[in-house]
Amino acid sequence: MATLTPREEESLEQKFLGLISDPFGAQLATDSVIAAISTSFVIFGVIFIAFVLLQPYNRTVYAPRLKHTDDKHRPPDLPRRPMGWFHAVFRTDEDSYVETIGMDATIFLRFARMCRNMFGVLSVVGCAILIPINITQNQKFTKTGHFKAATLILSMTPKDLFGQIWWAFVAVAWIFDIIICGFLWWNYRAVHRLRRKYMDSPDYQNSLHSRTLMITDIPRSLRSDQGLLDITDQLRTTPEVPRASIGRNVKDIPDLIEEHEEAVIELEKVLAKYLKNPNKLPAERPLCKPSKKDPEYTNKNEKIDAITYLTARIERLESQIKSVRETVDKRDAMPYGFASYETLESAHMVAFAGKSKHPKGTTTQLAPRPNDIIWKNLPIDAKARRWRRFINNLWITLLTLLYFIPNALIAIFLAQLNNLAFLWPEFGVQMQKNPKFWAIVQGIAAPALTSLFYYFLPIIFRRLSVQAGDFTKTARERHVIHQLYAFFVFNNLFVFSLFAAAFKFVSAMVAATRDQGKSFKDAVNEYHPFVQIMISLCTVSPFWVTWLVQRNLGAAIDLSQAVNLAWGSFSRKFLNPTPRELIKRTAPPPFDYASYYNYFLFYSTVALCFAALQPICLVVTAVYFVLDAWMKKYLLMYVFCTKTESGGLYWRVLFNRFLVGALMSNCLIALMVGARGDSHVPMLAAMAPLPLLLLGFKYYCKVTFDNSMRYYTKGESIKGAEAPAPIDKESRRRDRVAVRFGHPALYQKLTVPMVHKKSKHLLAEIYRGRLDGDLGGTTGYSDMYSMKRMSKENPGKPAGASGPFEFVEEKDMDFENFKNRPEFAEDAGGADGSIYGAHISRPGTPGSVMGAGSERGRSSSRDSERTYSHDESPGAGAGVTYPAGYHQTPSNLREYSPGPEGFGRVPTNESRGRDETNLLHGAAPMGHQTPKIGESPYTPDEGRQDYFRGGK
């Protein structure tokens, strides 16, 4: 780049300062706003019509829940005609939501309806009071000839209001707060009613987690089952003696399982690409670099045969997992444990008593669902968690504060490439040569880069929250909502709206003090910073009108499922999806509550903050929630699922954020009153009680509702409570807290590579190594793999060798055939069998949720406790010994330990009637799915590669 003269440098500096002082181009004409609104609604209409036409003919994308859920959780049927879904969606009432879509989805829909109704009322009140005042006062001001006639959109702002008229804004602040608090109180009562009804439901009453306590930060002297009983007795004694289970040290098993999972997924991708055309294999076998975690290879940059390496690595990892599992026992207890009571009331009384008590430094709380626990964080002590949270908050604060730099630069230069050309003449020459190309770049680059960052932002916050020590996924998601909200409000609201005003203020102060020799105090008095901030906010308000209108496009895209449709078609045609990926694509996708709640809260905060500046924002926000409330209702009923059910515990986070939005709205009105009001002191004094009233309202709701929403009882009788659900005493007797709340690493079935069945005949050619297919014994594979597979075509003869793979036919690549397997159901909200009906539980354990046809009881298949000979079919019914298990520590070194005879039932303490603490009962029989009612858990004589064909 050529050297610039001092005059050119000064010119460039002035241009840059001019750009930075007004980076977002907020001065929008009325015609531009109308054009943006018209364009958004036209595109919305086109997308909606496309959804109406496509919806009846693609149930996999537009109604997966209707296909896969059981009768209890299945939404109303959808007629196969356009708009046939309308009556099914709008005739479903809230009382049926909890059973159909779950408590979290029910609270989400209620929150959306609350926003719709609230902003409908606020828009009527705000527009009826403020717009006439603003327009009439602005017309009076323009007639004095101070400036040219304002555009219509800016004439609705209080940009040029003076005098006593600002008392109207003080009154509006009070009216808005009363309306907001009224809606929040009404819905707090409704959420409280839903929570109490949820806790009275049979599912909750008979679930194990609802009457189990989780105890953390246990000192070493109390790390035993008896120590847990001592802790609960110190909190509150009950007639019942809880069944306790201290946590076990699983060592590095979780890391080994994670490495195993990664190796399996990588092998599946390699095979899917290599075997894409079985009739014409590539000339060269696929290569890969060894894993950095693999100690078998010292040269990590050397490329080796991918298929041979990955299959060998999977075998080594399975052998290591088996070896480490054999060493797990109770001698190395962890600082956490669980205590389960016979009745719900006892558990909740002790949990309530433990709110304010910490005997021996421990913390006692109601146990979450087992699939909600972040197990690796439970051993972290309180001191380490405090330090981690401090570091986590520090990183999030830095990210939030410093993001305004790239955000401003994107808005200045990437969204307006002409600005970059001003500072970089060579780039300006290239723009003139290829104007169409750079126009496309300008239209795509800024929104794409911003959207990409916002896509990864929740992922970043989730990982930071896990690093900070959150015990549950629900707590992690609540923290993510809080962090996303703070990030969006600071960067996308404050920085965006106030950046120009702040920079103009700093520039004016520098110019006045350096060039004109004025004192800083005189410069401030002359510039009137509060007035300039108010004018800047009024000027940028039209942008937020258009921005809120365009949010309807995002809601319409969600409804159309355009991304899923486009990605599914593209990947099938141009990529090489594995059978596992194809199966997961047909499952109901999980609903990202943290992101959607953040969007709702951010839109609401923008509307509340700009309500007094541009009342049209309230109308646009009300229209958005009117449309999105029913669109999200359809999506939650028929498309999305709740991955981890919290029971509606997100409400308090939403309530608090809404009060923060109301407080910020009051602060902005106070800023305007202080800037332009003649008698601003009494006006500000009249607004002073508002923050105190908001805090008092929060305290009132906390005292009135929170404890009874969290705890079924605090120890006294429950007035007006519904009759409790009947207790299934037999199934409660079979509950084993040590297994249900044991670390997943002790029971998790290891993943088996899945291959398309069309490539079955090629495995003998491409798979080098264990071609006999016998992977039992010392190879590290489970008993299932060591079974001699019998040929379907030649009864009595062993099946041909195929290696350790599962084969899937094209017609079977549907989630319906695999929804009872935890590895697939976990991401689709069915890890505990709660929505698909079939029981999904840990080996040898009863579940807390029944299969179809009963409320709660035994596992769906009684055959799951049988054992079969390796050389006989299940029909023979002959029991034999399994291979040596995962737990061979001598029995006299621990309570209830499986003996050398295998994984069958083990004699237990007669007072308990069952094995309460045998975490490894039936551990990790890899490679088979949870059996259905009346089916055997083991494969008939068809070979392991065919075992799941009957899973339909």
C-alpha cells in the first residue's frame, strides 16, 4: 500500500471517525421501514404456504412425535390435507399438555402466550397514550422552523418533547410496571398450579427420583451408606429408614468410553465413505492418523490403514474398560451419594429441612432424574466449585465486554464494504472491477458470520458452565439462559444503540479540551450528554422496528423446518451419511430451551426499553408473539421433544429476566425525563419507588410460591391438596437406588459400529484381523459377541464371519426401530422411556416410568433376567454361565457383590429383599437393544448382524 501524505492521513482519520460515530446507519426513512415490514410479511407468507403444502406429505420432518411416541404421549392425529393440523393444534388445552409434551414444553407455551397477551395490552396502552402526544408535540415544534419536517416514523418518538408533557411518560412507566407485574403474578399462579398438579401425578408420585435425596460435599469420614443415613438423621428424622448408596470411584472409565465412542463414530464414517458403492470399491484403502490419546503409536503424523487401526483401537479400549470395571468397589467412595425414601413426603420434608442446614459441610437437595446429572462434576468440592465459578464468570464477562469490538467492525466494514474501500483504496479498485461479486459478499458475509458466532455461543456457554461445576443439565441450561441474556442485552442492545452517542461524546470532549482549551466540566455542560443519548436512542429506534419485524422470518423458518429438509436432501445426495446418522435424522429433534427462551426474553427487553421511545415496537412485538405462540405450539406437539425434562424449573429465570427488562425500561424513561423535563427532580422522585416495588414484588412471589413449587410438603399437612396417586408398593420394593443412581460408566453398553447391510459380503475382504468373528474371551468383547452365531440359511451351522459390526438394511434405517435403545433415545428425549413407552433402563433394574399399558412396574420384558447358553437358542431356556464379568473383586471386600457365577441374581440382605447396591448387575452386555414385551434380549440364530431387524 502506497505511503499517504499527512493531509491524506488526516482525511482518512476524519472518514474513520465519521464512520465510527454512526456505524449502524440508524437514520431510516419512513419508506425504508414500510418496505422492510412489507418484505418480511411477504416472505413469511411464502414460507407459511410452503409449509401448508408440504406438511401433509412429510411426516418424518413435520410430525415425528406423532409417529414415535406411545399412546399416552401421542398428540392428536393429523388429517392428511392442507390446514388439517389447525383444529388439532388449537383444540388442545393446557391441561393435556403436561402428559402429551411434558412440563417444560407446557411452561414454554404458557410463557409464549403470556408474552403475546402482555404485549397486546402494552401496545394498546402505549400507542394510545404516547403516539398522540409525540406526534402533536413534534408538529408544534416543527412549525417554529427549527428544522425541516420530520419523517413519520421519527415523529412518533419523543425526540423533540419539552416541558411538563414528560409527566405523561412518568405515568406510562407506572402503568407499564403494573401491567407487567399483573401478568407475571397471574402466570406465576398458573405455573404454581401446574407444578402442584405435576407433583400429584402418578408418574411423579411413583418415580424414584422424586423421593430420593442427592447429598454432596460429604467428608471422608462419612463416605459410606451408613454415613448417608447419619446425615439425613441430622437434618430431620422420619419413621422410614432411607435406602442409601454412596458414590463409587469409576476411575477413568468415562474417558475410555468417550474415546471408544469417538473411535466407533470415526470407523462408521470411514466405512460409509469407502463402501458407498459396494460393487466398485476405491483403489486405495482409507488412511488416517493415529489418535493423540493412543499410546500404541509414537509417530502421530504417520498415516495408517484406517479400518485396521480403528477396529484394533476399539478392541483395545473395550478390553481396558472391562479391566477397569473389574476393579470398581466400595473401598474408594466418592463425596456424593443418594438416599431414597419409601414415601414422597419423607424425602421432601428432609430436603426442605436441608435448605438451611449443612451438617458436616454437606449439601442435601432433591435428586434430579438420573439422566439429568452431570456425573463428572459430583466429586468436585465446594471450594473448587467456587473458584471455578469465579473463573467462569471472569471469562464470560470478558467475552461479553470485548465482543463489541468485532461486532462494531462487522457492522462498519463488512456490512458496508464501501466503508472499507474508503480506508483501503486498493480494495475499492477491486470492488469497482467486480461490483456484483462484492455485492453478494456484502449481503451474505456479515449476517453469515454473525449467525455462525451466535450458533456456537450457546455451545461455548454450556461448556463453560460444565467447567464451572454445575451438577445437572437443568442448572447448566438455566445458567446458559442467564449468560446469553446478559450477552445479548449488552452487545446487541446497549452497545448497538448507545455506541454512536458514546463515541460522539468522547470525540466532543477530546476536541473541546484539546483543540478549544475548555475544561472538562465546561465541555460536558455544553454538550449535554443525556440529551445526546436520548436523541441517539430515538434515531436508532426505527432500526429496532424493522429488526423485530424480521424476527417473524426466523419463526417461519422454524415452522417450515427448511434447514432439516435442505440438509437431509443435501447430505444424502452429496455426502456419505452413516446408518447411525440416517437413523437419528428420523428422530424428533431436541428443543433448545436456552436459545429460544433467550430470544423471547431479548425481544421482550428490546420492546420494553424502546416502548417509550418508539411505541410501534410494542405492536410489532405483539404481532411476533401472536404468530410464534401458535407456531411453537405445533412444533412442540408434533416435531420437537424435550431432551432432559426439568419439571418446569425454568420459570424463575424467566420471571427474574422480565423484571430486569422492566427495570431497564424505567431507567430509560428516567434518563429521558432528566434530559428534557422542566421539573425533572419531582418527576424522578415520582419514579424512584418503581425499582423498590419491583424488588418487593419479586420477594412476595418468592415467599408465596417458590417453596411449594419445589417441595411437595414442608412437613405440615397439605390443605386443599388432591388425593395422592395410588402407590405401587410392589414396584417401590424393587427399586434399587444404588443402581438407578449409579454412575453410567458402570452399566453403559458400549457402542457397536453400524454398517449398511449391502456391504456385508465385503467385510471378509476389507476387514483384516479377527475374521472368525469370535470376539469373546480375552478379546475384551462382551458375552454377546462370544456367542456362536448360527446361520439362518443352514440351520445348525455357524454363520459366516463378519467381524464386530451391526448391519442395517435400508428399510430399517428409521428411529422407530431403534427408539428403545438408549444410545438413540437419549438425544431424542427418551432416555428414561418417558415418551416412547418402552422401558429404557440400566441392566437389571426396574425403571421409574412404565411401558405402555400400566402406570409403573416391572421392566417391559421379564426375559431380560434370563440367561442363555452360548450354543443354544433362547428358546431352549437353558441357563449357563456368562463369561467372567466386570466385577471380580472378592465378595468379602464389599457388601452385595456378584459372585464368580456371573450376572444372574445375587443373594441379598433379607431385610432389603433385593440387591440394593450391586451397581454392576448385568453391566454392559454390549451390542443388543432393550427387548420389547415378550421378546428375548438375545438374538435368535440369525447372527449378531441381524438382531435388530425385529425391533420394529
